[in-house]
Amino acid sequence: MTRHRKPDEWIEEILAAAGDEIEEKGYPALTMDAIAGRIELSKGGVYRFFANKTEVALALFTRCYRDSLDVDVEEAIGWNLPPAQTFFRVALRFQTSKQETARQDRIWLALMPEVLRDDRFKMERLRLLDQIVRKFGEIAVRLAQRDNLEIPEGFEGRVERNIRLGVVLFEGFTIQGSLGASREEQEDLARHFMEVLVTDTLGTPGDSEKGAVG
């Protein structure tokens, strides 16, 4: 017998089941029947929330970028860290839950090829990228205001360019991690990039020191 769930709870169960299916069999093998078979909901019930498997996969794909989008700007400013350390901590905050991050990475790796094959995935990635640029741009402005820094000419363009490069870099970290690169190697690269980002956008020297992120 199907147990009562709130819509949000059913969506969570559907996405969790789809994620399990993708991890085990890959995205091409995903079906609405397979999702329904993993939870206490009929296939028709799954269709109540998602029109097809692509919509389910797009929801999962979006969640892979959620940690960068959910960062609280006020909280980040309140850490009272130098700019490069702030960006570094924001960028790596998702790694506090290694098990969940590893699962999320595996799902992302399984779905990323769809960006090359399906315009819906391509457009969703670009939409998410725009949101991340705006979020990190807001942090950069607030850091400049907090530290009484003069915002240099061309600031907005530099922020957009650097953050877009940063997202690509962190996507690359996910691929590197799947190939065996250590967390320490990835953090060294991330730390270096954050120092360059801050120097280029805010005109201040890099200040991200190893061990600064807790």
C-alpha cells in the first residue's frame, strides 16, 4: 500500500531512486518504470511529478551545482576572512560531507555527456553558470565594500570571466577526482586559482594560506 507523502517528499524519493539507478546502470538505462520499482509509488504516480526521465535527470543535474548556489552571502562575509580565503572556503564547503559529495559527483559524471547531446542539459548548465557568476560577483562586491577596496575598472567583466573559468576548473576537479587525483592536489589548484581571482578582480594580493579552511 502506498504511504502518504507530501509532494516534496515524493520528489525527494523519486530523485534518490533515479540517482541510484543512474549510479548502478547509467543514464541511458534509466526509465520511469525503474524509478517506480524502487519506491512505493506507481509509474503513473511518478509521472504526476515529472513528465519524463529527462526532467528527472535535469533535476538531479541541477542539484550537482546546488552547493555553489545555496551559499549565504551574509554568512560568507561574516567569516571575516581575507578575500581569497573566503572564496576558497565557499568553493570547497560542499566537501564537508564526503560521502554525499562522492555520490553527487558520480551522478554528475554520468549526466555530463548529455550536455553535448541534449540542448536542454546544455541550456541548464549555462543557466546555472549565470547564477553562480551572480552569486560570486555579489560576494566580491561585498568583500570590496567590507575592506574599503576601490572596485577597479572592468570589475564586472573580470568577475564574470574568472568565475566562469572557476566553474570549469571545479568541473575538471570532479573528473580528476574520478581518475584518482587526491583532495590535497585539488585543493592546491583551487587555492592558487582563488589567489589569482582575487588579485585580478579586486586588485589585492592573494592571501589564501594552506590550512585556513576548517
